[in-house]
Amino acid sequence: MGMASSMRLAIALLFAACGVVVSITPPIRLPASMPVGSTEQATGVPTAVSITVPGHFSNFKEAIEKGPEDVGTILVQPGEHRWENFLEIGQQLDIRGSNGALLPGSLWMKKSSGGEMQGVEMAKESGSCIIFEGGQWVIDSCRLVCSRWAVLWCRCECDVSIKNCFMGGLEDGPGYCVNCQDHARTTVEGCHLERSSGEYCAAVAVFHSVRTRVQNCNFHDNQFAFRAVTAKDATLELIGNNINGEMWYDSVRPGNLVEHDNSQDGVHMSEATVQGASPEGFFDQAR
């Protein structure tokens, strides 16, 4: 025991003899330096951690599976970050892509997940880029391409906002650019969707009881722009879109539908409303 510790113990015993209770606690020692990329309150306590791949971890998969629980942001550096099968994400985090960073794999966003993905490029040769099972996600300014399946598959109770993204196919186009099923809530805004192809395919498909809004998007070189399947309880708003080519897969329409201020092959389309709702009504009321 050092001299300082011995003196503190002696003083405590003296006060105890007089009936005074003294708490002996060692002095708080803040870390000499915080981890790279962490944010810090005035108290010196880290509030979130930002990690870089490669850097803090050798690859993206390792960062997801072995990163700290309080990670706030993963910054993906230039280069190819490949993994096999689905990579599950169950935490809240943001994923930022640097120019030249490529994620050639599939992500599975679990119900406990949520966050934002920005500036990321993903390419999946056979399968979906991202499957959303739940959580709230914002996908912003990303380039997402695949062959077969759907580029983005929105399922269950997920709430996904897709903004300013490019979605399309590789050599063999995807079945869908955005596939909405179950009770998913999805907005697609300011995006470019192209090269969805196949026997039962369309750029955007709605199933079941989804709530989907597609606004100010460009559709190019798709077999069909939209498809509705077992969708009598589905809500779909189509507002201000430019469609090049065929619009609907067949005569089936969602139970709740608004078509407002769209154009097809350069020709402004007439307004269309099913179930008597206004263009502002369906989606907001459903949410």
C-alpha cells in the first residue's frame, strides 16, 4: 500500500472512532485518450463510437459481428468488402460509404435494427442487396444493383425510406427493384429504377397490407413499372413519377390507389383514385 493510501486509511479510522462515516474511493482517472472516432460529452464519457473499415476492423462483416455495442457509425473505406451468405444486422447504427467502397453481399436487417445507410454501393450477383425484416431505416444516395430476386425486399413491420438512390440490374436484371410485402411501410422518393425483368417482374411490387409511396422517381427500361399481388388491403401512392415503358403488369390494382401528376413516355397521365381518397390521404392516415 502506498503512502497516500495509508494516510487516507489512517484518516478514515480516526473519523470512524469519532462516529463520522467516511467513504474511501479512489480518484476517478479519465482515459488518456478516447478511441478514434468516438464522441464525448463534457464529462469525458463516450456517447457513441465511430469505426472505420478497414482500420478498427479488417472487414465489414467483422465490424458488424464483433464491433462494440455502442457503435454509432461504420465508415466503409474504398475497396471491395465481400462476405458470403446473408449478413444479419440487429443493432441501431449508421453505415457511411466512401467514394469507391463496394459491398458485394446481402444484408438482412432484423426487427431490432435501425439507422441510416448513406453513399453506399452494393452489388449482389444472385440475390437481394437488402432484406428488411423490421426497424426504421433511411437509405439515402446509394447505388444498389443485383440479379434475380429484388434489390430491396421490404417485409414484415419494417419502415423504410429510400431517397435519391439508383436501383437496377446487373447482366440479369432483378425481379423487382423494390418488393413490398406483409405490413411494410415504404417510401421511394427521387430514385432511378431500371432493368427489372423476368416473367413476373416489375420495378415496384406491392403485396398484402403494405403502405407504399413512390414519388418523383424515374422508371427506365423495366419490363413493367408496377405490380399488385393479393393487394386488396394495400395502399399505393404514385405521385410525380416519370415512367418510360409499360406501367402496370396486369389489370390488378391495390385496394387503395392514387395516381397523381405522373407521366408515361413523356405524356402527362390522367388522375386516378381508388377507394375515394385524396392524394394526401392514404399514406399519412395509414401511418
